[in-house]
Amino acid sequence: MAVCTITITDITKTPQNLYNLFTQATVAGYTVKTASPSTPTVPILIASVTYLSIQASYTNAGTIVYKGNAGVKTDGTCQAKELAAGDTDVQQAPDYSTNLNDIYITASANGAVVNVEVHHG
């Protein structure tokens, strides 16, 4: 299992996928804090997981977290999910078939906090 808290610091930057956020040291417009000992393991490094939970933090009062594909927008034109403060989106799939490269997040305002949990099997 790997968990992290992502803060979206600059919504003008390109939305990022969860794979990049878990594996890159710095990503423009985002800060990522992993929970110890949440060191990415082989399934994370190949980007596929069996369980994914994305929660918009309760501290996000009034801010919406958007989850979608590479074209996710904050203007209502292209997003798969809108998560208000406290909302959680869960995906479960067999055989490592949830690919973190395909899941992008952004927010309606700077400072949005997103809690992410993944399991590898």
C-alpha cells in the first residue's frame, strides 16, 4: 500500500496524472507528501494498481477537486468527477488494471488537498 497527500498549489499549471505525482520528486503546481514508509514498490513503478482511493480533504471548504483524463478542465467542459470537501472516489480492478497514468487531478482553487491511497494486490 502507498498513501500520499497532494496539495495543488498552482491551478494554472497542466493537470498531472497520479503516476507522475507518486514517482517524480517535483511536479510544477503540486506538492506531494508520502506517508512513511510509503515507498513506491514495483507495481507503482509500472503504474498499475488494483485499488485506488482519492479523497478531497475535509479542509477544502468550497474548493472542488476534479478527477479525469489528460484533458480535465476546471470550467465544467471536461471532467469525469467533481469531488467536494470530504468526497471520496474509489476504483477497484482485477489484475493491476487501474493505470495511474490515466488518472489526472486538478482543482477549482489553489491550496486544494487530495488524499490518495493505492494498493497493489
